[in-house]
Amino acid sequence: MTTSDMVRELCEKQNISLAELCRRIGQTPQNFNKKLKRGTVSFEEMLAIAEALDVGYEQAFVLADGEKIGMYENVNGEEMCNE
């Protein structure tokens, strides 16, 4: 699943248009659509999306034993490292 697919599915599940999401994160739909097509949405932008839609977001490596190494943001907007 691409970043674009993830963002679009999230919008669908949250009953919000992509244009409304762009407004909430302070970007134009044209600019953000270009980023989605190129796959250049940054970690910080993904955090902004999570905050705007009141959901958590994580980016991590998962080791064979289940340990995660990465950056996370919980639904309260608090950044966390490694669980």
C-alpha cells in the first residue's frame, strides 16, 4: 500500500474529503496531490495528518522479536520513540 493509498483510505474511513484534509493541514489540494503522486509526503506531514484527524501514526522498523524502533505519535499528539 502506498502513502497515497493510506491517506485516501484514511480520509474515506474518517468521512472527510482530501480537499478538506488539505485545508486542515494548511496545504493546497494541488500541491498535496503532487506530493501524493510522487510519494514525497514527509514524516512531519503524516504527523500533521494524524493530528488533524485525531488518529495515531507510527513509522518503525519491526525486529523479529516484535521490538519496534521508530517514531510514533499517539492520538493526543505526543511524540514518542520506541515503545
